[in-house]
Amino acid sequence: MKYALLTLVFVAILLTGYLFYTIYQQKVLLNIMVGRNETIGIIKSNATTSMFYDNMRFNSSRLFFYISDDCDDYKRERMTSALSMLENYTLLIFKESPNENTQIHIFCSREARNLTKKEYVAGEGGPTKIIDTGLFNLILEGELSLYKTSIDCLSPNVEMHELLHVLGFAHVNNTESIMYPVSSCEQQVTQDIIDSINLLYSYDSEPDLYLANLNLTRKVGYTDFEIEIGNQGLIPSPNVSLIVENDEKKEEFEIPGLEVGEARILEVKNLKISGNLVFYIDYKDMNKDNNILEV
């Protein structure tokens, strides 16, 4: 009888240890998922004129450009004049970079990069690398070529037209607009273009973390859940904490930094917390409204 009792106690200890081990081992699982087709937030489209995609912008209003050595002084002067004009109209600031690996690349011959028209979004200029973050269509790089100009106006209309393509603007049907497909010297940068740029770049360069797709299973004293944490903002996020709490207890989970357009699935099994729960990210970003879920 004594040995049987000791055996039962030993088995109970083993089972308790195994249960603890199982709960610990199943606590956190992170899977990487890149890209979204759905916006979790309040921004729909801030552009008041035609763009290639909604909410196209670079991650900052301070943009660096590189002018290729194949551009002569005349073309360089006209291009920098267009950049200065757009600075005067909008929130944008342009800085020249000596490094070709920058945001806006300006060339004056096809031979400089051996490009074909098919490599551009429109005309001879446009974004070349874009990430759909879910909230923005984030432009990483753009290129324009000034190898051919059909008109020679006092104002740098062709240069401005191609620059606006790089910023995401498409052609319009207004013959008085600089973005009309056929250029003339009387065309202007219309107010709707200026307003669109200023609206889009009024958002600070921040991450925008969100919580979504919460699946939760309640058990006696325990909770299983799976939740999506993503970044639909303009810059990568730092490491943050996801907090799960009720009126009596709080649990924290570290979420590694997320690139723009990246999301992770956090799966937790046998979390010792129950009742009415609040899930939130302890981080101040672009939009706090999408950082919290209550169940």
C-alpha cells in the first residue's frame, strides 16, 4: 500500500511537471506574413487628383535625388528649377545626393541605364519600387528620364510633369494641368495636385501598428488566442509589447520590430487568464485607435 501511494505521488508529480512543460512550450509562436490587401485604419484616399494608386507617397517629405553625369548643365538647371518650384508649392524638401543609391534617380539618356519604356509606370518617369502597406502605397524609389523633350518652355514643364509621375500622379483630362498627356507651355501645377501632396505628406513619418483577426478560445481559467499584429505605416516599428489584461492580471508579449507592410501572427496556448480581456499595443504611433481590441 505504501509503495502504491508513493507511485501515485510520483506519477502526479510527473504529470504536473509535464503539464507545466506543455503550457510553457505552447505559449508563443510567431509566423511571418508580408503584405496586406485590407486597410486597418481611417485613411482611404487623400488625393484630390488622379494617382496611379491610392495614397502614394514616399516615407518622408524630405526627399533625396541624384542627377546622372549624362545630364548637361542646361538640363540640370531646368530639373533643379522644377524641384525648387515644387518645394515652394508644397511641404516637400528636395536634397541632392552624390550617391546613385537614393530615392529619386534623374537621367538624361536611355544609354545611362539602358532603360526601355516598359520599365516605367507612365511616360518617361514614375515610381520603380512600391510597397502596399495597407494604408499607403509607399514609394521606395522613382526614376525619370529627360533624354527627350518635345517642347522648350521658359518654365520647366516637362521636368515638372515627369517629377510628378515619380510622386505617383497619373495623367488627367484637364488640358490646363501640367499632368495632361500632351504638354504645352501654358500648363500649370493645379491646386488639386498641390492639395494632394500637402494632405498626403501631412502625416508624420511613423509606424502605424494595428491589431486584427483575433481568434480566441476560452477554457476554464485559461485562454487560447491567435492575433495579427502588423505595421501599415511609413517606417519600420521598434520592438513593442502586446499586452493582454483583465481586471486582475496583465500578461506581456514582446513583438519584434516590423518592416512597413509586414505583419506577424502571435499564437498563444494555455494562457492563464480569462474573463473580459483587453488586447493592446503599448506604443504611441500614427493612429492609436487600431492598437486595441476588447473581448
